[in-house]
Amino acid sequence: DDPNPLCELSSLVVKKEFGGTGVLDHLFRAGWADALRLGARGIVALIDTWIFDVLCDLYCMPFSQLGEPHYHMGGDVVPVVMSTSQSAMSQIAHH
């Protein structure tokens, strides 16, 4: 058993012109729910830089950038991590 399990949202990428359609919300919410249900201590992902901005600035998600953005599969992506600790979830609930 892994004492610090993580959930990887592998390559969460949506074309920017589809950003307002709810696709991004659904993909992220499904992954987040699985992570919490399965007891993951954190979520890691490779996401478009604009999605990182939306998740942090609009949804107040406590993601941290793990590395520099790079071009991958048609756009700039960045590796990120977010804790699923009670304090991190409280931070989200207060916004």
C-alpha cells in the first residue's frame, strides 16, 4: 500500500474555444471526485496553461506549478499538483 497515493489527471487538455462549454468542468470534477473517493492525498496533472489559470483564479483551486510550461500536443501545458487535505478543501469551500 502506498502511504501517499496520488490521482493523476493525465493530460487534461481542452481547446480554448471549448472552454465555456462545460467540458473542462465535467472532466475535472470527475477526476477530483475519483481522487477524493479513492483516498488520494493529492492530484497531479499536465494541463493547458490557460486551464491552470482558470482553475486557480476563477475556481480558487489550490494548485501549485511543478515545472515550466512546455509545448505538448498542440499547446503549452504545465505540470501541477494540488493537495486533497482537509485544509486545502476548506480553502476551496471558503471561495
